[in-house]
Amino acid sequence: MVSPAMSERPDVVTPPVARRARTRVPIRTLDAGDREAILQHLLALGERDRYLRFGFAAQDEHIRRYVDGLRFGLDEVFGIFNRRLQLIAMAHLAYMVRPGQGSDAAEFGVSVSAHARGRGYGQRLFARALLHARNHGVRLLYIHALSENAPMLHIARKAGAVVVQQAGESECHLELPPADFDSQWRELLQEELARADFGFKALRARLRRLGRWLQGRLGLRQGR
């Protein structure tokens, strides 16, 4: 069974569509307060997309258990929100902890809402997860995917991962370079920009709600 957790390497060239998306939609680190947004995003995936994401025909109850089991504080979850604060893409970086040895390996998984595809979001989330993994001592990144999951395998191969296919499934692994000053400040900058972007979107949403409320109150007064 394919694990549910399914680079920015210095030599990876980001495609133009991903470069354009990079400036528009920053990637934010998610926490336990985002569980509901994560749940709604995954529940909205169609049957085929659920199959590719989890490796089996995941039902609603499977997805709820997966979301409830997310280990915030140990693993990392990254997300892209649209202007309506809807989560339209997310990635899960699951650390493979070995007793007494900590973790020098992690596994990557990603999903993108159907209406948000073709914008390079999967590639960007992969790059963001790799940057974080590299800065936190991960040496090997794994991806378990169905061999028919062409987009995921394309991302892995583009980053230089070794791909082994067997019995309809593929295992990819990618060796990461150690962290350096450049990788650390880039992650810090990306996270700060993402938080500012999300805060601005939240403020704009509150202002829209306030505007609708004021319009409603004004309409009531005029109707008296």
C-alpha cells in the first residue's frame, strides 16, 4: 500500500508557470488550527484524486482519521490558500523517526485541488518541503506513489530522485545537501512572507464581512 505521507535543489530549474505562481501565492506552514481547512480540502478531492494521493480508494472516514492523526509539532504540513482563505493545495512532510537515532529521513505527499492545477503548485510545495527538510537535518527524502501518478513522478525525476518501480508502485528517494546560510535565510523569508500574505487575506475577508454587515444595517434603516 502506498503510504499517505507522500526541491529545491540548487540545480533544479523552476518552470516559468511555477515562477509566476511563486510571486502570487506564498506557502504557509500549517498547524493544528488548520485541521478543518485540511479536512475540507481533502474531502473535496474526487475519487481518482484520492486514489492517487493515498494509494487506495480513501473514503471520507479514512480521510478524517488521517487528518486527526497529523502530527503537528513533529511532522510539517504546508499549504497554499486562495483569496477566500480556502486551502487549495497542501503537502505533508512526515519524518521517519528511528528509536534512539532521531530522524534523518522524511516522506513527502501532496494534493492540489482540481481547479487549481496547472499552476506549478505541486512543484512549489515540493521545493518548500525540501528546503525545510534540508534545514532540519534530513538527508534522504522519500516519495511513495502509484506508478500511474505521472505528475508526482515527474516532480521527483525533475529534482534528480532515483525512482524504482515495482508491482504498480514507485519508490523515489532523493539525497539532500546539508543546510547552509542561503537555505536557512530563504526558508525564514518564505515563511515570513507567507504569514504576512495570509494575514492580509484574513484582514481583507473581515473587511468584506464588515462591509456586507454595514450595507445590511443601512438597508434595514432605509426600509423603515
